[in-house]
Amino acid sequence: MYLVESKEGAIACMLFALLFLGTWPAILTLLERRGRLPQHTYLDYTITNLLAAVIIAFTFGEIGKGTTEKPNFLDQLSQDNWPSVLFAMAGGIVLSLGNLSTQYAWAFVGLSVTEVITSSVTVVIGTTLNYFLDDKINRAEILFPGVGCFLIAVCLGSAVHSSNSADNKEKLGSFTNDSKGTSIKDASTSKDLHSNKDLEKAKFGTADFLVELENKRAIKVLGKGIFIGLAITFFAGFCFSLFSPAFNLATNDQWHTLKPGVPHLSVYTAFFYFSASCFVLALILNIAFLYFPLLNLPKSSLKAYLFDWNGRGWALLAGLLCGFGNGLQFMGGQAAGYAAADAVQALPLVSTFWGVVLFGEYRRSSRRTYTLLVGMLSMFIVAVGVLMASSGHRK
């Protein structure tokens, strides 16, 4: 079994995890904006998300000969370690609920702000829990100022969303079609949006772009209150804040639930059970959502999903990126402390880049929105550096 043991190796894992975990949400957002039902996308995503855990378990978890204290992946499957397994599976369940919620939050709040708020809530709650679970191996005088930066960022993220929503409302309020005062609804239904041509021609940030995007996308959001999106976002953040502490308990058994002589779960075995429970819950919920959809989405079926190949490759790629990103985060956390590994929650730095470049978020917004956005991202840049600087070394 291969283990990351150096501080430098742990930081390298965190940086790669940051890139992967910041990119996969952009892919799923892109598919929703092209009209693919989120239930179809998430079913594809969850398959390869589990596949990533299996690949990691049978490679890193099986390298070399296992020992009594550090058994390989396959050896641990037959051991009496169910208390730790249940902690790992509980972590997978809350992660699945969080990821499922963010699918809908991205549509309402936007990719950038959703990632900022969920990541900040995760750090404020999850990092604090991990600090005490890890027996305070991280430097508190560095760690908690970093947590404070994330807390400031969540406040700025909410303000960015509110300001940007006001900007969009102002744009749509003056929207006309050929200067004849056509309503937004009439103008939107009068265009053929079964292709991407209209959306590509409209300039980012204009009222035309917002209306055409609304009709192309799977989840309709215009006219909805901003509190719906924020409520979903904060719920997702709360779920995310629990998965890393649960995984920490699964691999380090701080509550002494294992029988004497039973070795702790390796990070790879725990990640396998973690991903398996995530997969099962996502499968059950999304198949149910095919027939009983949320937020007035159209109904679908298992047959329709199986034959929906539009964007399937991208959804499968997103699952791999998320799976390997989570695996690298846990590998780094096992070496340097899970509190420091929460630095990967600065993934909005990557997501915001994709949001601006791919989706035109914040184009033609007010100066106030731009000022708040810069402040939000600045807090994240400081926070990720501070959390990584607090890295310790697990004995």
C-alpha cells in the first residue's frame, strides 16, 4: 500500500485536488445550460465517480505487500472494521446530498457564488471539527485566521449574488424585442433555441443573452426569488462540512470504536466504502427524480436516460475528476491533517475562472458587483495559502 507521508507530497495532492474539484462543477453547469436534464447528468457522473475510487483502491491500495498494521485494500475487506466502514459510508451519504443539491444551486445562484458559499461553510464547520479530531496537529494560530478569511468570503459571496441578481433584474426590466415592448416571456418563446446559435450570437451579460439562456437551460430560474438558491446552497454547504470529519473518523478511529488489534481503515479502503454509499444514494434519488422531478423540471424515464447520449462523455469525465479530486484530498489529509487538506475548498478560484470564461458570469455587471467579486476572490487566495501553511504531520 502506498502512503503519502511527506508534507510536500501532501501539498502536491491538495493542489491537484484543487484543480480537479474546481473543474468538474463547471462541466455539469455547462451541460445544464445546454438543456440536459440534471438527473441524466448526475446518473452518468456518479458511475465514473465510483470508478475512480475503485481504480485508486486497486492501484495505490494494493502497491507492495501489506503488513498487519497496514494491510492492503483487499485484505481489509474481510476484517471486522464495520464501525469505521459506517463512518466512511456516512461521509459518502452527506457528500452525495451536497453534490446533488449543488446541481440545482448552480442554476439559481451561479457557479461562482455557489462554490464560494458551500466551500466557506464547509471550512468554517468542517475544518474546526477536523482540527480537534486530528489532535490539534495543525497550527491553530495559522489555521483559524484562514478559517476567518473563508467566513468573510461567504459573506462577500452572498453580497455578490444579491448585487448580480439586482443587475440582471435591471437589465431584464428594460428588455424589449425590436423596440415594441414585447414581454420577456413572449420574446423568449418566439426564438428557436433548440440549437446553440442564438445563445452564441447574444453578447454575454446582455438581456438577450439572459433570456436565451433561460430557454435553453434545463432549470428555469428567471422570476424566482434569490432565497431559493441561497437556501439550497447553504444546505449543500452544511452537508459538505460533515463528509471530511466523517472520513477522518473512519481512517483514524479517534472515538475508539474498533476492537483491539483491528487495524484502522486505510485511506483507500475508506474511500471505496465512502464512494460506494455515495453511488447508491445518488442512484436511488436520481432514478426517483426521473419520474418525480424537482423544481418543475420535465419528467423523464430510465429508458430516456439510457438513450440520452447528448453530453454523456462530459458527464462521465466530471465524475472521474470529482472522484480523483476527493481521493487526492483524502490522501493529503491523512498525511498532513484533514484540517489543512480543507484548503482544497478554495476550489471557487478555479470554478470562478471557468464561470467567467465559459459562461460569461458577471459580464456587464455593476461596479459594485465587480468590487465585491474581487474582494471575495482575494479572501480565497489568502485563505488557501494560510490553510496550507498550517499543515502539520501525522505521527
